[in-house]
Amino acid sequence: MKEKIVSASTFLLGRRADFPLEARIFHAVGIVTLVALFLNIFLNYFIGVEPLSWLMTVGVMFVGTAYYYSRFKDRFNISIVLYNVLCNLLIIVNYTYNSGVDGPTLLIFMLSCFINISVVPKKQYRYWISFNIAIVIGLLLYQYFFTEQIPYTYPNKTSRYIDVMYTYIVVVAIISLITTYIRHSYNVERDRVELKANELEQANVTKNKLFSILAHDLRSPLSSIQNYLEILDEYRLDEEERLSINKDLLKTTQNTQQMLSNLLMWTKSQMEGVTVNLAAVRLHDVLDATLQVQKNVAHEKGIQLVNNLKSTSPVIADPDMLQLIVRNLVNNAIKFTNPGGEIIINSDLCDGNECRISIRDNGIGILPEKQQEMFSLKANSTFGTKNEKGVGLGLRLCKEFTELQNGRIWFESIAGEGTSFYLSLKIYKGDVKLMDAMKNISVN
């Protein structure tokens, strides 16, 4: 029911994207005016003022024309002029045939002035308000000096009171509707502006984060390479020293490559959006090569990496995204685990609908005060147990890519004891034969 009302309202008033607020208010006023004039046809006939019934009939036609041209022909400015000219003419005639100052016409003039304040374009504003005031003053002076020219047309006292009461109710109702609509539109626009402001603030935070990365985090490895080249140029190194520096530079280059990979992927996701290619995949098929590379990295640091991924049901995931997520999580585990430590990767079914991947280490853990910000841009990069450097984007990227795959990611950590990250993905429940036919999916 509510949807039908909203749909009808949009049809009668116009969409926000197509019409400015003033035009939509004018359309609402036009509809209410048409209803009021239509009811006035019968009211004036009932109280014995038949000429005004015919006048209201003419008014219905003219106001309907103005509304039609604005709503369906997109001629708002012309419709405003037409509406104001015709309404003022009708009100003048109504004043003359409806007992002048003794009738309710001054209330109608006040309503007309309020409508002008609400809907007329800024350039026309002062002209229509001045025109309204001039007409009222002119009619009052005319009746004051030529009283006999404006007859008292009510057949009895009851008719006059009914007419004034009805007009007052209609005027108050229209003013209330217009005011309510304006306030509602104002609130909608305010919420929209606040949303845009929040988005702008978030974009500014993102920009500052990127500048921080470019200014500091990526400069450090380049400085290391520069220093090494300067040493080669100025000093003669023996083979052992050369091999030691080469090993350190290799680690620095690998870390820098990981940083750049995360940075470029995340920046692309923010600026261009990411295409998600969901498919039914087996964890072994997608992650074995990635985990083997990480196992070699862990071995170089003296860390044992245990791959206990089970041959569970296939999951719904983007292979490239899944690789990136697991690579980042395992890389973080290696980074914050001391030599001699252990990293265990498991998978199991959860509630029969999800597959949960866990990456557990016995490293240094995460301090409680830092845990709330781990997936946000507020999380600063931290040096690992052997001064490995990151940019603080890896976990943010993992969270965004997990949610794009309709999955969940969370962690548990105790400072000084270790951290466990969990990644949950939906189980594929389609045809297993179809899934096996998808093994040719290319993953990097």
C-alpha cells in the first residue's frame, strides 16, 4: 500500500531528479487547488451563490491547464505566470461577487501570497508579492469609496459563516501541506548533504593515507637500494658482505612488491571499482600454489607453515581475490611471528552452509587498543619481528574483497600469544560435475 502511495505521489508531483523543489511544491499546490475549487463548485451552489459556482468551474479548467503544462510539458516558468494571473483574476471576481471584505476572499489572497513565497522563481519573487499586496489594497480602497459596487451576496447569516469557516479550513490545510512538504524536502536534502560530506571526509582520509604511503613507506626501501649502490661505488666488499646485503635487499624488494601490489589493487578498487568473478572453486586448486610460495618465505625466516586445508565442498569465490586475501593474511602471520614459530592453516564446515578458513599463528599478537581499527584506514603500518614493513592496507583490502564475495572475515588475538584470522565463504551447493568442469579457471 505504501509503495502504491509513493508511486502515485511521484507520478503526480514529479521525480526529484527531474523537477526542482519549487516545481514539485507547485504541482502539489495545483492538485490541492483543483480539489478545493471542485468542492467550492458544490459549496457555493449549496449556499445560494450560483455565479461563484460557475466561476469555480472556470478556475478548475485554468488551474488544471497550468498544472498540466508544468508537470507534463516541463514549462514551469510559464505555468507559474499563467497560474498567478488566472488565480488573481479569479480572486478579484470572487471578491466582487462574494461580499468583498465581508466574505473570505482576503484569506484566499493571503494563501495566494504564501504560495508565491513558496514556489515562484527568485527573479519573479518580489514582483508577484508586490502585485498581490497592490491588488488587496486596491480592492479595499475601491470598496471603501464605492461600497454599493460590491454587494452583500449571502442570503443569510448561516451561509456567510459556513463560507468563511470552510475557506479558513482549506487555507490552513493548504498552508500546512506546503509547509510539511517543504520541511520534509529540507530534511531529505540535509541528509543527502550530510551523506555527501561524510563521503568527502572519507575520500580525504583516503587521500591523506595514500600521500602518507607515498611520502614515507615507499621511500624507505628505495633509500635502502640507493645506500647499497653508494656502498658498492665507494667500497670494496668481500663475498660474505655482498651476499648478506643482497639477501637483505631481496627481502626489502619482496616486501616492497607486496606493498605495491596491495596499494595498486586497493587504489583501483576505490577509483574504478572491482569486477567480481564468482565461481565454484576448490580451496586446494586455488590456494596450493600461493601457500607453497608463502611456505618458502616462512622457511627463510625459520617459521614452520602447516597447510591443513581439507578437501571440503567447493566454495563460491573469486579465485584471484581469494588468493590475494589468503596471501595477505599468511604474509601478516609470517611478519608478526618470531623465528621458530608456527603458522597453521585449517578449513572446516560451519553450519553446513559455510566453509571457514583459519590462519593461526603463535606470534606477538595484537594489542587490545589496536584491535578495533585493524580493518580500517586508521590502522597504521607496523614493523614485523624482523623489521618487515607494510602500508596498513592489507587487512582493509582483505575485508573489502571478502565482503564483495559475500563472505565474512574476523580475528581473535591475545597479545604475546598469537592471532587467529578467520575467513568464511558460502558453500557451493550446485552440480558437482559442473564444478569439476570449471577446473580450467585461470588463477595467478
